[in-house]
Amino acid sequence: GYMAQDTALPNSVSYATPILGGTVATVNVQASEAAGLGTNVNLSAVHRSGPLLLAVAGGRVKHAPSPDPAGAQDERFVMIGGSYDLQVVRLFAQYTDHKDGLANLKTKTPHIGLTAPVGTGQIQLAWAESKTSGAASSKRTTTSAGYVHPLSKRTELYVMVANDRVPVGTAQSY
């Protein structure tokens, strides 16, 4: 929620390595689309070995924010994460370090979660806490719980509840 970068880099070139020993690495490069913005780069590596999954990703994205092109966003992030499947429960952990050069903000977010099979579906639980420092500081704590039930290969029925606590208040989602 604190990254202005979209989930993709339009007009970019991407390369993914072949899977080597359970590991695949990807690089995405986007040439500058405006004067003074520079090249945008995202890198990632994912390793799968039996029940273990490890991931690391990072990137630097500099782009003109929309709709206000007064200053270019200059974002840098590093994410490390992993999961381990114990068969009765899959545990997840992730840590993200994000820097916004334009707003002079740094946000650090640990995130933990788990999924557990129940019948043909699964229970999902998650917790994350973002702490932002720099020109402004804040803290955001999010917890969620839910159940996902597959109806077919491509269709799922789910129910979720989430609590999002920020300095100005708390919100629940259902």
C-alpha cells in the first residue's frame, strides 16, 4: 500500500533464467520514458526445494507520479521471504524495506502468516506491521483471517475478515 510502483513495468524487457537446482531468477528493465527519470529495474530470485520456498526481490523505480508530474517518484525496495510446508500448516514470513526518495520516507514491514488445510479448503491467517519514518512517521498494523473453498480448478468461494489499524483510526473489512 505504500509503493507507488504498479505491479508491472510497461514497455519493459524481461528475462527469466531456466530453473537451475530449483532456483529461477528474473530481471525486468524499463528504459526511461521521460527526461531525467532514468532506467527502472526489478530483480528477483525464487528457490523451491521440497516444502521450502525462499524468495528475494529488489528494485529501483523512478517515474513521474500521476496525475501530478511535479516531482519524480524515486522508489527502492528489497523484499525477502519464505514459506515452509509442514503438511498440517504452511508457514510464511516476509520482510520488506521500502524507500521513497521523493517524500523522504522509509518503511519497514515484517509480515507473517499461515495456511492450514480444512476439508477441501484452507484457513488463512496473516499479520503485518509497517513502520514509516523520515519526513513523516506512522505505523500500520493489519491482521486478517479467512477460509477459501475451491468450487472448481479456477473458481473459489471465500470469506475473509481484516482489521487495519492506522494512527487516525481502525477499519474492518469483511
